[in-house]
Amino acid sequence: MTDISSLARNRTDRRSLLKAGGALAATGALTTFTFGIRTAGAQDTVSVTMWGNHPEWAEPMQNLIAAFQDANPGIEIEFSASPGDQYAAKLETAIQGGETSDIFGDQEGGFIVRARAGGDLPMIDLTGKVDVSNLTDAARGQVEVDGVVYGAPLAAYTVGLAINNTVFADAGLTPPTTWDELTSTAQALKDAGVAAPIVLGGKDWVHPYFMYIGLSSTVLRPEGVQAVREGTRALNEPEVVEATQLLLDLMPFYNVGFEATDYTTAKAIFANNQGAMMVAGTADFTGYYQVNPDADLSFVAWPGPVADSTITTTGFELLYGASAFSDPEKQDAAAVFVNWLAGDEAQQIVMDTISLSVSKNITESTDPIRTQTAVAIQGGDVPVWYAVPELNGSVTVTQDNHGGLWTGRITAQEFADLQQAAVNPSGA
């Protein structure tokens, strides 16, 4: 599965394409993996196409589509998947040419950006055809814009803290739930001889970014993040600045040389029991187990400034809708699939075999990390900031300035001021 480093970079590419107004962003052939699922002997079957951005998910996607076709024998789906780093260019090129897949697959934040930009949309209004009432609030916010439903997400991924259970058990400690506990636990781990109480890959912006938005979101809470998006709260308010200051205060507990540590090295430090805590998305755990198949790991939400203020940040895999370029019969078939995808049968399959469910009814999985994540989300959850148009400038600010935090070139307040200056409030 894709780790948060790849996810973040892919979303950055997608934002650049959208900001360019859908201009062609890449040239050359796109590698795809394709399979079709056919209904034997069907005479009046509607055939629709569907694109994905995870070729490595071929088998579970095939099983998901097969389950849909068992329930809807009049519809067959031809699915193809391009590598994630190529998908954004493929999609925007197809939109320009009016030839997208019938089941339209947009990247997170895409429906919001496109709908609010106005003009002719590549997806159609599915209000009344797709039931989004059981989606999580964050998932529903991705596909319902100003009261109009455009589709449903395939799946979610959530970012919080990975815990190395072996290291914690050896030190006789439990995972922290507040900022004070985070600091005291890190100190206790250091006193116990743990080389890296907190593992941080600081060479690029990804780990600092997710740690920054996670800790800041514990202060703001979901309603506060929404208020920042609307322009009624700010990222440079004193209590929010404290989250950035905490990043600095925790520096003595990061791995030695964290400023020059890349993601792959950080992953190995953590998985090999040299580190106790690490920024992680749910998909990162596959990589940890590749490093150390015997690793004993778990997932918890970001600790908050006070008790009962933990938070997670959640992003989404492709948002599926119906293409505006398809004929009505295919649009209707696409709507049937998308409505099924939003339901509990489909989302249990997603939870067990692909990634996190976007249904608030699905809280258990055959994968223990996903079950732990579903529990962690209940304490509070917000969209990853780059998935909403008002806050996606936060990535560029972090890219350009996180190194200045570690060297003292800029203060926590100055970093927060830069973040606030990059907010594009909706005023809605």
C-alpha cells in the first residue's frame, strides 16, 4: 500500500494540475494494469469503465467489483489502474479530451475544487441517487459540496502515531494521550536508553508536515479547522502556535541527525525497535512489516493539549462519481455502483482488504491496525489539510520553512504566521 510520503507527493502533483486549470501536465505513455469482469450470457448488460490509481490493489479491487456484479448482474465493469504518480496527469488529459472513465475517479479535494470553480464539471450531480448518510463526516465533506452529492470515496487513510509495542513494554510505559504525557513519556523512554523516543524523518517535509497538522488539529478540533477554512479563526492564534512550539520542544527526543534522515531510514529505525513512536498513516504499516516481519506495532491518535482531545487526520483514496462525458445509460449504471460503494457491504470489503472504510458503521476489520484506527478516529477526526482547497497552501509553507524551525532561522510564531498567510478562506 501507499505510504504517507507517496500520498502527500501525489496530492501535491494533483493540486498543481488543478491550479493550472486542467492543463496537460505530463507527456508520454501511461502504464496501466487492466482487467475485465464479465457476466456470462448477459444479453442486456451495461458495460462501464472505471479507473484506479493503485495497480497493487488489483486483486482486492477485482474482488470488490465481483461482489458488486453478483448483486447487480446487469452491470459489468472494466477496471484499469495506473500508478499513482501518473494518475493525475492521465485524469486531467482525459477531462480535456472529454474521454474519462464512465465511473469517474477524482483525487481527494477534487470535487470541492471543481464544484466551487464553476463551469462545466466532469462529474454529474448524483443527489438522490447516492446515499451518503452513513459516510463519516470527513468523507461526506469530500463528496457533498454545497448540498450537492457528486459521489463516494473508495476508501480512507488516517494519520496519527505508530507505536512500537516492544519498546514501550520493555520500558514499562503506555502510549501518551496528552501533550504533557507525550513529553514525559519521551523523557522516560530516553532515560530507559531508547535511542529515538520519537522517530522523525526530517530530510523532506512529509513527517514534519503531518506532525504539524496533527498537533495543530488537536487544538482546533474539527469545528476549529472548519472555522479556519471559513476565515473566522486563524492558524497564528496563540494556542495554535503552541502546537508548533511543541515540535521544537520535542527536538531532544527525535532520532540523532533527524534533520538529514530520509523516510526509508526513519522507517527502518522504528521497525527495528530502535524507536518508540513515529508519524504514520495506516498504509505505512505494510512497509514497517517489510522491514521487520516480527515487529509488534499499534496505532493511536495524536495526543492533545488536554485530556480527551486526541485527533486523527484522514485523507481519501479516489472519489468515485459518474462521468459527465458518458451517455445516460452508463451514467445510471455508474450511479448504481457508486451508491453500492457507499454502503456497508462494500465498505466492509474495503476495510478488510484495501484500506480504511469511509462508513461510520464499519469499525472492525480482519486487519488489527485498521480496527485500532477506527477506534482512534472516534476521539475526533479532521481532513488532511491538503485535501481541502482552503488549506492546501500549508504544504508549500512547510516545504519551504520546516528546516528553518530546526535551525532557529524562524520561530514557531513566524512559522504560524506564514501558514496563516497561505490560507485561502472560503467565507462560506
